[in-house]
Amino acid sequence: MAPAEFTVSGGEGTPLEFVAAFLGSRSLLVVTDPGGWAQVSAGLAVGYPASTAVTTSVRVVRFAVLDLRHFSSASSLPSLSDVVGDVVALHDTRAWDTGPVVAALRGLGRPVVLFTAAHTWVAGVDAASVLIGWSAPFVVLGSPVGAGEGRVEDVVWQFRELERRRQVRFTALPSPPVPSDRPVTVMVALPGATEGIAGALRPGGEYEVWVHVGQHPDPLPGDLELRAVLSMNGRPVQAESFVLPAEGASPWVSFPVTTPYASVPWTGELVIYSGVVPVHVQQVVLPVGAGESRAAVRFQLTRTFADLEPLSSRVASVLVLGERALVASGPGVPARVGLDLGSLPHSFPVASGLDPWYGKDFPSFCEDLAALARQGSALYSRLFGSDALADRVRRLGRARPAGLMIASVADSSVPWSLIYDLPLNDGPYRLCASVGQFGPFGAGGEVPAHCPVSDHSGNVLCPFGFWGLSAVLEQPVGPLVPFVSVRPRPFEVSMAVDHGMDRALTERHVTELMSMLPPEVVTSAYVSPSELGRALAGDVMDVVHLHFREGFLDLEEIERWDREGVWPRPHWPSRKPVVVGTSPMPGLVRAFIDGGASAVISPEVAVPQDMAGWVTGMLLARLAAGFSAGEALRLTRWEMLGRGNVMGLAYTLHGGADLRVRPGN
Ligand SMILES: [Zn+2]
């Protein structure tokens, strides 16, 4: 057989991602990638075929897998016809000619991915084949022009020649598909009926509300234990456990309800919990007297339910539904609490009196900390009443900091990181030894998961009383994102600066930021709001750092970028930056998350602009070093405390606590 000729291009990604991208159009893919084989063949028993699913950034690929090295000839192979998989992955052997096996499988309509050595001649390559090699940092792709035999080695050599002559063409991976949502269905039925009813419900009538989680093409890692919680206005909260099987839909779960006597639309929420975490919230409107039932999704932490495993570490959650919230802290029925703070103060003292290093001396620091703790303690009592939640969070946060989720369907004015769950009344208080140790000029040291001092009796001031310091707090408003990007690219920060900022303060801000990051990772530009849309159009940065006055950017402007195509669709599909603001961003968080950002971190009150550079620098240095977003913000708050600065409690992470910049670090 004569050697085939190839057209050669390169690509950015992994060989398996290109396998996933080519599967629809090619029936033979020759790959030299031991890492890819290790992924495909994990758990394969010697001498047997098996089936496996590999998640790539393009899609999930189901492989039937067989290692030909364990067989002496084609005739000793087990049958592959009933091994499930969209594609057959074979590991080549040099002991015998594997060409007929490959040809036979292709003849049966099963595409083949052949893992082989770079210098092996592969017979039967044709226009429906592709050879995939590696020339750091690129994946090399060879497409045969005619039929013949080919070696990946020759394709890589041809690629390097083109590279030398600067004539390389590059093939982009397709954008990852937006996952379709797993449906959650809510219906109303008469007691004992087997079908739902349409139309209006009788006032004061007995009905059942049925709930069911539908099926989804993405398989679950295993069966999932979930809870459905129904909270209808004016009625006690009800909860039912059920299992969502690894494949298929859940059984129906039903709740008995008695409709109100008034003929009005009766509203409430249906929430699906995984452990203590609300992963799906739907508003339910039941038409009492007149109208039709309605259900609208208000919040999703997941689209598929296949990515919930990391949430099992959370110890409690608050689901903010507007003026009310549901608090879940264990296997019991979530408690409904009111979020009306009435005349309770819930604001930060003006951050004045900072020294040139953004700190305060010990007495002023204690005064600030006590003022915040008094507010936080009053907030805790108002919202949660008893010590039960605090005790549980403290008990479960021993080995590592407790994970607390505030899931927000609607905006609330509660400053969650400020909540102080140790008793602190007006009047004299004593200082826990941790105030001295971790405060300004203290001994410092690694911040433990909980206060090293066990006695917190009486009126005590301790930094571990604040949720923002004791717990890893997260306030997501949409689906969780595990990584900013899964591709191995250098960390990059794009800083956008408002023209109207004080130049001297901006310079100091940048100096502080640059003192904590390698200079080559930051690019910066002065922009107007309309220029900002273009600057943020590309999928090219890990962090968007907005150095703005409050009010510089408004919601209408972001909506315009989306509407007028300034932002391509999908926007930020594969590199989903963390947006870090130096001013409060009320009303903008959801727009950035909807626009593809993985998280938004910003202060809730105005902070000195030069200090904001210091804070951003600490935060980004930790993110770049591989810390999760939740831990990075918690440790930044502690570092600020070490200079006598309490303003770290003013910063909020709108996103998942487990978010990291890249996998594997
Ligand atoms: Zn303490």
C-alpha cells in the first residue's frame, strides 16, 4: 500500500477533545496519546472488552474498549458487537496485523479510535480518517487527501516544517454545547388520581402536588438521594425524600395540599435539595378559583444534576426567596425565616482612619470588630433565634471550615459574612485570645478551621464568630462552574480602568496589585462603558478586574452588549472569568453570571480605592496559586484582619466556593 498524502493543521486542546470533535465525521481516528489511552482504559480488565464514558470539554464520549496487546491473533478476540459505546477504542499491537480488525469494525458502522505508536504504519487510512499527534504545545491533525497507509510521525514532521515556514493552519475545537436542562415537572391532581388536572382549583379543596425530576442524556455518577420541599404561602413546609436513579427519571413524589378559601393565585416554591443544598428552585402558582397552573424556574445550581458531588461538604444553606428564606441544616424539614431586618443596623462603619498600610492599631481594630460583631449578633438572633444553627455549623466545621451556602433567588440586604453567631450583647465584653493572635501585630500563623480557644462563654468577641471568617461562604446566583478553564493556559488578568478615577490612587492600586502578581499576567486599559463591552468580548482572560467608581457601569449597558452583538453568543463559553470589582456592583452580578462569568467578587460598600488594589492582589495571588475562590476570599479576610482591617467582611463571593482557575492544582 502506498503512503497517503496529508493536509496538516494544529489545534489547542487535548487529543481526546479532538477525537470527540471529529467523531461525527470520521470513522478511523489514529491517536498517539498514552495519557488519552490511560483515561479511556481506566479499570479495563486484562483480556476483556469493557465500556467507559470519558468527559471532554466538547462532549461525553462513550467508548467500547479493547487492548489488542493481550491477544495472540485476530481469531482469539472476544466479540465487540454487544459492548456498548458510540465508538470502539483499540490499543494496537505489533505482534500481528490489526488492519483487518479495524476494517471489519468500520465495515459494521462502528467508528474506531486506534491508539498506536507514532512510528507505526497504519493501513487503510482514507478521507474518512484523521491522524492525531502532538507537537508541544499543539495537537497535530493530519487529514489524508487520498487512501493509503500513514504514520503519525510523518504528520508531525510535516507540521513542524510548516511551523518553521510559518504556514501552519489551526483548527479550533467546537464550542462546548450548552447542556440542556434536566426537566423538573410539577403537577396538581385530585387525591388518589393517576393524572394531573388542568384549569382552576376549588377554594378550600383537597389536592395533591406531584413533583418529578426527568431524565437527561448526561449519566449520573450513581443514584442520587434528593429531597423535594414544597413551601406554599400560608402553609407549613413539607419535605419528601426520593432517589434519582443513575439513568432515567425519578419516581413521582406527592404532597397533600388544601387550597386557601380566597379565590386568588396561590404561590409558593418547590425546591429540590441535595443534602442541605438547594439545587433547583421553581415558583409554583396554583390557580384557586380561576386560571391555569404555572411553574417557572427561579434558580439552578445545576443543569444536569450530574455535577452535585462536591456540594456534599456543605453543612447548611440559606435559600433567599425575597422577604423570606428557607434554612436547611440537616435531614429535617427546612425552616422558613423572615428576612425583614426592620430597624436593625446592618451596614459597615465608614472605612476611615486607615494607616498607609491599610491597617489600624489594636484598640481601633477592636472597636471596629466589636461594632460589627454587635450588628452581626443582632442579625443572627433576628434571623435564626436559637443557637441550634450556630452549634451545628460549629460542630460540623471542626476538621475543615464549614461550607455555608447562601443561594439567592432574589437580592437581599442581609450582609451574610457579617453574621456573628456567638453571644454578644451590649455592654462590656471580653476578648477571645484569637483577637490578639490573629489581629494587628499578633503572632498570626496558619488560620485553623475553627477557633483554637474552646471557652467562648459570656459576652465574647472572637473573629471566629463571623460567618465570613469561620466558614467558607458562597453566594451563587446561578449554575456552579468548577473551573475558569480546563485548558492548560497561563493565568491572565484583564484590568479595565474608569477614565474618571483619581490617577494617583489608580497608580497606587496598580502598584499594590502588581506587587503580588507576576507583571506579565496583567494587561490594563482605560475604557469608557461602551469600550468595555468590546474589551470583554473575547474568551481570553481568567479574571476581569473592574476598577470603577460605583455607578460607572449599569445594567442597561451590559444588556446592550448582549442585544447588539458586541458580545458573541455563546459569550465566554470555555474560559469563564471571575469578575472582580473594586466598587459595589448592585444589580450587575446576575448580568455578568448570565454573560458567562464563573463568579463575581466585589465589596458591598465603597472601599478606599488604593486599599482595593491590595485586596485584589491578595485574592488573585491565591486564585493563581490554585486556591478555591471560597478559601481565597476567606484567607484574604484573615490577612486583612492581621493588619487591623475589618473590611474583608464587606466582600462577597457571588459564585461557588469550589471554583478554581484550572483543574489539578
Ligand atoms: Zn475564639
